[in-house]
Amino acid sequence: MASRIEKTIARLKQRIEEGQHYEAHQQLRVVSARYIKSSNPQSAIDILFSGAQSLLQASQYASGGDLTLTLLEVYTNSSIPCDSASKGRLYTLLSLIPETEPTRKKIINSAVIWSSKNSEYESGDPELHHFAGSIYAKEHEPYDAEKHLLLGTKDSCTVLTNLLYTWYLQDEPSTAPLYISRAVLCYLLIGNVREAVAALDLFTSRLLEDNKGGKLAVQSVETNALDARIFPALPLMNYLRLLVLTVTRGKGGADVFRGLRQQYQNLLAEVGGWDEALEQIGEMYFGIQIPRQRNFMADMMGSLFGGPSPAGSGASKRPQVGAPKAPPPVELD
């Protein structure tokens, strides 16, 4: 059987090299379907992967993308585990598909859905999310990138924060809190306190590094309760720092959380997009009940896979949590 599969792969690869792209594409679908029907998914996987790779290398992106989607159908229907081998095939194929190919986003979304059903991660495999988010980040697509990076690996936090910081540099200096809030509040909403702190720390470090000349006033606060850098001109940066500090301490934080919202209520009202996120954070970490609770993770997954977008998508020019709008040009190089 192995010898037969190898001969089939070699024959179809040769046809692709000879320029018989359409014929090879059709035969690859027919042959793979035959193995699927005979309950031999592994042979179908081998043929589809090899065929898709050869077609993509020949710049036949639509045909290669089609076979990649068919490969994912086999993964899903045959409950192929989300392991290094199955993910490795997808990484190889996705690396060959340009951003201009319409099927690529569908492939990424289908891969995440497959991984959510065949791994321990209900929201999709973190490594897959990191891979997809990193692709989008390199291509200057911050909204697509952040949705995946938020659900990615520990390394994703650095990619996301650097993306947000580079995006912020295209805007006014006073808008720094709006950009880093996209990471801090979202990480808190999905229960990832560690990365919320890490993102804020990294963003703050870059802000301090870029303002060594004194363009942005900074104060150092060191007490038994707090060791942080405070920005007098960026009060909402200070609010985010105090928020994550309150969350990390947990016990007895409800009164502090309420007090912070009261102290910063005018500034928070001006932002306009943080209220619902903060209400959910208050309930999640401090037991402060809210009349109606939204499922942030469900909203995020719906957004990823073409479902309803999160609420709050008003016509804001700048980024707000849960309000994706077209970003300004981003240069990451």
C-alpha cells in the first residue's frame, strides 16, 4: 500500500511539474476521495498534502488552497488528533499561501475549528493561533492578528504587544492607553492574568525607552503596596496598572476596584468602550454582579469564524475593546 501511495504521489507531482495543473488537481481529489471512502484517511492525507504542496509551489494557489481545505475536512471527519505532525502539514501549506489568496483565511479558521474539536483546547490550539496571529502581524493586519494572538502561546503576548505598540506609534502620544488596553482588558476577560501583566509591562518598557529624553514625564512610586512607573500625562495608563495590581491581589479587591472606577469615571466615560469589559472583570474577579453578562470568549470565537461581531462597534476612529475598525497604516519592519 505504501508503495502504491508513493507511486501515485510521484505521478501526480510529475503532472504538476509538466504544467498539467487542472488535470492533476482533479485527479488528486478523485484519488483522495477513493481512499476516504475505503476508510483509509491516512493515505488520503498523504496524497492531499503532497498535491497541495506541489500545486502551491507551482503558484496554483486556488487549487492548492482547495486541497488544503479538503485535507482539513479529512482531519475533521476522521477526528485526526491535533498533534505536531498534523499541525506541521498545515504550517507548511499556509507558509506557501500568499495573503492575496481568498481561501487562506477560511483555511486558518477551519484549522482552528478542527483543533478545538481534537485537542484539549476548546478555543483552538494555542500554537495554531500563534502561527496564524504571527502571519497576520507580519502582514500589518492588526485586527486579525490580535484575535489569534490573544488565544496563542506565551510567545504570542510579545508579538501582540509589539504589534500594538507599533500601531500606537502611528497615533497621538496621548492614545497609548487605548492601544495597550486591547491586550490588558482582553487578557483579563479570558482569565489570563499573567499575560495581562506581561503585556502592560512590555508596553510600558517600550514607552519608557522611547521617552528617555524627557518628552513624557514619568514618576516612580515605590511603597509596600506598589512599585510602578506613573505617567502624569497618561492617567488611563495608571488606571490599567492599578487595575492589574488589584486583580493580582484578588482578596478584598472589590472595594478597591469600585474605588478606581469612581476615581477615573470621567476619563473612562470619555473612552466610551471600556465599561462593559470592566463590568465583566468586576464580576469575574471580585464577584460584583452585573444585570446582564456577555460571554467574551463566545464573542471572540464568533468574530474569528465570521459570526456576529462584539458589541460596541461604534464609528470610533481609534481602537477600543470589542470595536474593530480599520486601523491606520502599520509598518512593522
